[in-house]
Amino acid sequence: MARRPATRSTPLSEGESSGAQNDAVIESLRQSSEAMGRQLEEVQAQIQSLVAVVAGQAQGVQVPAGGLAVPPSPAPLRPPVVVPAEMAFISQFQRLSPPTYDGKADFMVIDDWLISMEEMFSYSGIADDQRVMLATYQLKGLAKSWWLREKESLVAGCSWEVFKEMLLRKFLPSVERDRLMNDFLYLKQRQLMVGEYEIEFSKLSHFAPGLVSVEADRVKRFLGGLRSEVQQLDSAYGTVTYAGVVEAALKVEAIETAKSRGQ
């Protein structure tokens, strides 16, 4: 007699059910992101094809003996491709319950919103060129009105990093921006762990972009704020990228922590 397959005797808990639903939404977002990328490539290819057709027609104008130009019959143009996936993509992202931002001039509020959005983007595999579209859909009130005006002047759109800088410039008072820039200028690791120091460094660097726009300058300033023992050992790794320096500093910290514990 065949044995019946084992079944779960109790239903999924609310947490397990919610986690499974989020996993499904995230996987669906990844697939939609890839589909949108393919559709955009198709649109670009069709635009290039139309440009070639128009250019060919302009070059193919014939001038008979009478002197009147008789253009050839134009080739039928294909209708533009509609991208219905965009709204479906936004709808799927909404199922993750992303936070909104209403334009409140408070650094902690803005920073919390940006961090939450970036975490969702990372978990969902959202590409950089799609992040601004999804984030601006979460703007409300004054922030939404500002973006609707601002985007009209953006000819080629903007990256996620540029959008964050624009948002901070708009909704933080100049006095607050000056204070945060000053905090960045004098930022030191002191009693912070390397990871905590890096988080503060990344946050505050938005208020002094001219000081860290070049990778080498960013690395130099980050190293300069580390505790001396971490700074000296970190330089032994010989890395020149910001990500590499942070990783090396974390390794040095782990070694020093192990030594202090006698391991």
C-alpha cells in the first residue's frame, strides 16, 4: 500500500506567509525589471529604424527636368510601442509597502526615507535607471509638486545619486546643510566601529560633494578620519578604491578586536 506524502499539520504563521509573499513580489519585480529593459531596447531599435527611414527618404528625393522635386512615396511607419509594463512594475513595487516622503525639512526624516528605499531596491534587484521612477512615485505633497516642476528641466533624466543630492538641496534649510557639511569636515571615527563610521561618512558626504567627487579624494578623507591604529594597518593593504579601503579597514578592525580578546 502506497504511503501518503507528508503534509504540514499546521498552517503557515502570519510571519511565514508574509515572508513568502514578499519573496514572490521581489522575484516578480526582478522579472519585470528585466522585461522593461528588453522593451526599452526594442523601442530604441525602432526609433533608430525610423530615423534611418526618414534619412533615406530625404536623400531619395528626385528632381525631374521640370525642376519640381517629387519625393518618393513614404514607407509606412510602424506605430510606436506602448510600454504597459511600467505601470505593472510600479504596482508590483507598491505591494512591498514602500514609505512616502512629503517634503518635511528634517534630515533624519529624509535620510530614513532614502535608506528604506535603497534597502528595497537592493533586495529587489532594481537597476539604477529605474530607481528614480519608483522613488518619485512615493513623493507626496510638497515633494511631489517640486518633482513635477523639476523634472521638466531634466532633458535626459537623472541618476539615483543625482536625485538624492537634488532632494537634499531642496528640502534642507541652508543653515542645516551648513551644519551637516561642517560635521563632515571634522568627522572622525573615535569610538565608532568602522561600519558605523562609514555610514556617517556616506551620509554626511552628500553635503560636501566637491570634496569627495574624485575617488582618490574620497579615499584620502575616509582614511584621515580613521583611528590611527586602523589607519596605519589599513594602508598596508595597498588598495586605492573606496570600497576596497572600507573592506580593508573592516578586516583590520576584526584582527585588532580578536587580539584584544586574546584569540
